[in-house]
Amino acid sequence: MQKPSKEQKIVRVLLVLIVLNIVFFCFAYPETFKPENATYARDYSAYYIGEWRLFHNPAQIYFGGVLPSDYRILPNPQSFKYAPSFLILMAPFSTLNYQNSLNAFDLLQIALIPALAFFVYKLVKDKSLVVGAVTAVVVMIDPLPSLLTNSGGLTINLGSFAPSYLVGYVVVNAHILQTILLVGALFFGYAKKPWFSALLFAFGILDPRAALLAFPLLLWYNRKKLFQFIAGSAVFIGITNLPFFFYYGIGFSFLKAEFNRNIVSQMYPYDWIPLYAVAALTVAEIITTVQHKKSFNTNQ
């Protein structure tokens, strides 16, 4: 019987990781119909209320609290903190009521997991089996402990080991979608399609922390068509964000909120999903590049 190739083994790993995501989602989905706690609704409430205010009270999109004109979400909606371009992605979901919108968004994220697996496969299939498999596991389920907050500092406790994807599905957090967008941008850079890479990157900046971490690897993958990628990124980021600066100052409100934001005190398990994913892909690329260079020098 013929032994499976390295690529086939990586495909099998990715299939298992897709199944694990489905299991996580099946555990999480029933929880989305229940109150998260007595103070705030789930993370998705921030996206929904941000989109609601875009059409009904645009000057207050980044207001951190409840306004009398807000769509009623019990017990209280969370605050919208993402880049203005994320409001474009959220527009179709605003046509539904809150609960249906929340569930549709959660279903979209799990439906895109096979696409994430495809992107990962293309990015790691030329790596060694161990490097490729480990990278796939980190990107697809994020088994690494999450640094959480304790009195303003980073720490590891029992909650740090909760599966980040499971937490993301439970609270319906968009960092899963951001991971898919950023890894997709890396794939299209690797595939020498800089404009598609730039487009996904432009929408992947919804949380700038992970986007900034991904930028060096994006430049590396797009290095043969660097001008197209940089120009495309500037165009798409401009198109999807600049208009908001001239519409009730939404863009300026976002910048003010970002500069006033305490980065360390706002890290949760799902925040680490795109950070760990990008870091794992970066390390894998560095290891492979060094290995190839050593092999080339040995053969000289």
C-alpha cells in the first residue's frame, strides 16, 4: 500500500481541524440564544449597534454607552471599536433583527472555515511536514494559552486555556473573520495576486493590532509585485475608510478611540486568534527560508 504523501498528510490534518471547528460551533451555537451575563450582551452586539448608529445616529458610533435612540439590546450592547470599513461588511446583517443577524454572522464564520483551511494548505504545503502541521493547528484552532488581563497587566490563568475559537463562536466575535481575511490576504500575496491580497488586507484591518503584525509577511509574499500591493492597499483602505472621515467625523472618532485605548487591558482569548495565526505563519516562513538557504549553501 502506497504511503500518503506529505501534502496528503497535511490535508488530513486540516480536515480534522475543520471537524474540530464544527464541534466547537455545535457547542457554542445554542449558547448564543442565552444571555451572556447580567451586564452586557455578546460581542456581536457592538457590531450591530455600530451599524444601527451609522444609519440613525452616526456621530455617536464610537460612544461607549447606551443612548436613548439605540436599538434595544438586552441587557446592554457593547461598544463598537473597530475600523469604519467594518461597517461596510456589516451592512447586509443590519437588515435582520438582532438575534437573526447574530446567528447569520456566526454561521458565516463557520462556513468560511474550509476557505481558511484552503488558504493554510496553500501556504504550508511547501514547508516540512512538522512545520506545516503545527502551523495549521495554531492557525485553525489556536491551542496556545491566551494572555489575559489582571489589574492592567498580562497574565495566564485557567481562562487562558479555553479554546479561543470556541470562545469566539460563543460570544460571536469577529476576530475569527479577521483571521480568515488576513490569512486570505497572505495566500493571495503568495499566489502573486497583489490586488486581491490588498483587498482582503483592507477589510482585515478591522482590529489594527493583527493587521500590523501581518504587514511584514504580506510585503514578503508580495515582494515580486510590491508596488501593486502597496498601491492596492492604499486604494482599498482609502475607499473603505476615507469617506467616513467626511460623514459626521466617524473616521476621526475611530482614531480618537484607538489612541485612547489601553491595548494591554483589552486582550481576550479571541483577540489572540489572528495574532497567533499570523505569528505562526511568519515563523513557518522564516524556518523554511533558513532551511532552503542552508540547503542551497550546502549544495554549492
